[in-house]
Amino acid sequence: MNHLESYPAGIPARIAAMRREPLLTPFANADKIRFFDDRASRWDKDHACPAEDNLIPLIVPFFRLERGLRVLDLGCGTGKLVPRLLEGIGRSGTVVEADFSCEMLKACRAKKFGTNVHFVRMDGQGPAFRNGTFDRLICFSLFPHIDDQPAALGAFRRLLAPGSPLVIAHAMGRDELNAHFVKVGAPVGEDRLPANDAMRAMLDDAGFRDPEIVDRPHHYIARAWR
């Protein structure tokens, strides 16, 4: 199974040029893909949370959005961040919504966000774009679900243009988030957001600079720069 779905008709040549060939690596965890596929059609209803929605404006400033940026929203789910991303990058920017779940992408695409939002099926452990493609790489509610986190961070760094940030974000603090996964159980019951020192060490080892972590009861940010 390839990482990249067919691009929709009319996708700009500059996005098509982001592709990296060949795309040979299979997705990492079929059980997790099935878990999210099975829940995608009712995800927004089952996870409607005004308190979380109110936290998004606290998280978005860490993205440092500007007009014209190329943004990869990795682990996009049903597209909760898209309206905020579009506010920041304007019509001259590009958002690529990426997820390993076909059904999540389908739900996201159905919202018809606009012509500068594109959809790619890909795995965080095997990114499907050329090095230096993106100005921002955002992992919102994704990172604990990645099985090989150090390898993924190395891949994330390669996808970013020099001087660009990776932002790992959650609308829960680390302890609350990890307890939540234990409660949910398999196949995500053992997924974890690393301890803060371990996260800094992984970012350093991947070649990122100036890592910073904000871990508060109702949101978590880890940001570092290529």
C-alpha cells in the first residue's frame, strides 16, 4: 500500500512537485488505522467538546502562521485546525491535510475548505514529500500514536525548510493525555507522549534546535526548529 493517495483533479503543480518517489513503505499499524477508520464518520459528534474548542486559540499562536506559508497538518483527522490555519496563511498559502486513515481524510475533504487545502494519505513514519517542502509542520493530537517516534522526528525535520518549526500540540497536558489512552485501551492503550526530558532529547537527536515545551493541565506544546 502506498503512502500517497491520488491527488484530486486540478491540484496545483507546485503541490504535485512535492511528491517523493518511490513510495514503497507500508503503513505501520493496521490496527490503529482500522480504529480511526471505524470512528471517522461519527468523530466530530462523539468528540464534540466546547472546552477543547476554546483551547485551540491558545495553541494556534505557537504555529507562527504567516501569509503564503506551506503547512503540513499531519494527523489531521477531520480537519479541526483547518479554519484557523487558513486564517493565518490566507489564500496565497497552502495547507496539506495528511492522515493514515482514509476515512478521516474523507470526512475532512467533505467539509470543502477551499482550493488551497489538499489531502494526502500518509504515515508519520514514512512521509511522502520531498525534503524541505514545508514552512510549518503541525502534529495536533498525533505524536503518541506514532510507533517509532525518533525515526518520525528525523523524517519531520527533513520535510521542513531551513529555519521552520515543528509543533507538536495537544489540548491536554501530558499526564492527562497518557491517562486518557490507558482508559481508551487497545489499540491506542499503550500510546504515550514522552516525558518532557525525553522529548527534548529526541528533538535534539533528530537535529532540531531550540526545543521548548509547554506542559500545562489543559494543553501541551513541543516546538523546535530546523
